[in-house]
Amino acid sequence: MIVVAIMAIVMTMSIPIVYKVWHKAPMRQAVSDLVEVCSNARARAIMGNQMTQVVFHSDDGSFSVVGGGGPSPRKGAIAAPMAGMPTGSGLSGHLPENVAIASLKINGVRYVPREDIDVHEARVRFFPNGTCDEMRLVFMSDKGEFEGVFLEITTALSNVESDRYKLQAELR
């Protein structure tokens, strides 16, 4: 009986850990999805020997890989996420409901959806030589958490930043 009681206590203590592993926090999920999409865009550009883009859609909070063997949008149309590709497939992602983009800068230009400007998408290019546009993105959750994803232009690799003070400087 004592052994069964000890096992029950240990199993009860492990439930929160297992839950966190299976159900990522919304902020971690957003960062993880974006890093994976950027990594796949980089790989597609290098392997396909053609420019690939990650397109951010401000309308619905989605982002997806375009080019490099993937579908290309119609001329003049907003690129839709990869048809038939579920969110989290590595080729597209969607921000959780309580996470938003607080700041997005591509090559020093800030992309902020505003009422007076009809800009609903932003594009980050990945080139066949392994480089990319400079991207500095800061996520903000409804709980006041901040996470940043920055692309290194010479390697096109993602860096994740959690330091609140550095990220607040990005918001200015």
C-alpha cells in the first residue's frame, strides 16, 4: 500500500510537467513555429537554388513560406498560406489568439498595420547563398511577456531573445 501511495504521489507531481511538454505555452509555440518556418525557408532557398520568402499576413496573424519549390502567389494577390499544409508543418504558422506581433522590422523598415496605410503583408527574403534580409520581430502576449526572433543576415539563422530590456529597446 505504501509503494502504491508513493507511486500515486510521484505520478501526480509529474502531471504538470507532462502537460507542459504536450501543450506548449502560446508564446513558446509562436516563437517555435516562426523559427521552424524561417529554417525551412532558408533550407528551401539553398537546396532549390532560388530565392524563398516568408510572408507575414497582418490580417489573420499567419506566416508562410513562398517560393523555393513552394506555391507562388498570383500576381497582385496576397499570398495565402501553403494550400493543404496544416499550421505547424514547418511551412506555415499562425499566431495563437493571445500573442501578437509588437514590432516587425525588415531591413530597418518597420511594418506596423495601420488604418491609413493599406499594407497587409511583409516579406523576408532568403537567398540561395545562405543569406537573408535582416528581420527583427518582437512578439507580445496578453500577459505582458515579450520574446524576440532576430535573423542574422550573413547566415540566415534565427536568434531568440528573451531579455525584456533589450526587447523594449526594439519597440522604440
